[in-house]
Amino acid sequence: MTDRPQPARAAVIARYAVAIAIISALSALQMPYGYGDGNQVFQLPTVHRLINADLYPGDALVDSLRNYPSAAYPAIAWLATSLGVGVEPLYLALWLIERLWLVSMFMLIAARFVADYRGRVFVTLVASTTGWALLTTLIGGEHLFSAHLTHTDLAFALQLAALAAWLHGRPVAAGVVTAGALYLNAMTTVHFAGFLALLWLLGEDRWSRRYRWAALAFVVCALPFVAQARGAMGGASGAAGETARFWELLSIRHGPHYFVNAMDVGAFVSIAAVLALFVILSLIHI
């Protein structure tokens, strides 16, 4: 019995690309694109003001966001200026790219556990369209797929890439990408880093040198953001000084999410408690 001939590499890539495009389109049907929805009500004016500093003079709401510790909106403003495109078409393009990226990461994660092409496509399809069955798919209070683009969605895209890198035995790359996600949304990334730490504790080679390099890469890449975030939050002229004015304008009370405290006690206590449990179980070989 002769082995079945394998398709050419280009053909394999094309098959995966078509599958990713179709699954992305299906996922978009359950969460179609919406511009200006949700948090974009105050995030979009922030981007416009970063492009044109003369906009919204004296606007307390927009002014309160000027030091928000996320690199997403300065990066979007820079892209719009550099490419000479409007903010609305740029957001649509980024949303489409992010959707394709997320589905691709699902496919890559599935490849870690499923060997054949059809199995990977099936797992990715289920992961990307479960919202139809469950009505809403939430991870830490955030939708798996979002109808609009925010810094949280972009951070999730990097977190998923870091998870794929980790599962495929690339912990240093995972550490660097996780640090990149921290620059977009520190709160969700702190919790994700705790999840990676759990995976590290479950590994039989957890004391391998490569994991020490991964931790070092994360710390080195994350330190500039931690310093910037803490500096932005300090003093009456910084973000912290504008918090009271922001609360007067919006009836939301999520301080650690709005002005991200990279050293948030609650996040670290919850993560540390679970990690301590896994350390104990590891030491007693349960």
C-alpha cells in the first residue's frame, strides 16, 4: 500500500486560508461590525484629538482620557495620520484583520491537539461560533468576538497569540507577546499572565532554563509600560487627577479598568492564591 501523495505547501496554505476566511465570516454573522458602539463613544473622540489637538477644547471627558495607559489609541492615531486615511475606514480594516487573526490563532491552538486538517477546521469552527448556541460568549466579562474595536479586543488578540506560542513550545515568544498585550490592556493581561503561570506549573519541565528566559523577556519588555502607567496615574496633572471629573460625566465605577493599576492588589491576590495551591500540589506530587 503506497502512501497518499501530500499536497504542495502552497495548496495546504490556501486550504487553511479559505477555511479561516469562511469561519471568520460565519463568526461575523453572530457579532456584526458596529462603529461607535460601547466604549467607542469616548474612545473615538480621544483618537480624533490625538490626530488634531485643537479638537474638543475644554472637554472634560476627552481631557480625562489623555493619559489613559494604553498604546492602542496613540497607535491608531499614528496609523491614520501616516496612511492618510479616515478613522472610520481604519477601524473597519483593523476589525477585519483582528477577526481573521483571532480565528487563525484558534486554528493554531487546535493544531497543538488535533493532527488532521479537518479536525482543526472543526475545532476552530466550534470555538469561533459557539456564541450562536450560548447567545453570549464571555471571557472575563468580555466578548470572545466584539462588534467594535477597542484596546481590550486588541489585547485579547495578542493574548491568544501568546497562548498559541506557549502551547507550541515557544515560551520566550509567549513572554514577549504577553508583554505587548500589557501595553494595550494591563488588567486583562495581568490575569492572562496568571493563566500562563498555571500552565507553567502543570508542565513536567517547568524548571527548564527556557522558562526563566521567558520570564525575563516578559519583565524586560513590560517594565517601560509599568513605569509609564504609574507615572501617568500620579499627580493632579496626570490621569489620576482627572478621575473625579470623569466619574461626574459617566456613571461607571471600574477604577482598575479605567486607570489601570499595574499593581492591582485584588488581581494579584486571586492569582497568587491559585498559584500557591498548584505549588503545594506539585510539591506533594498529587
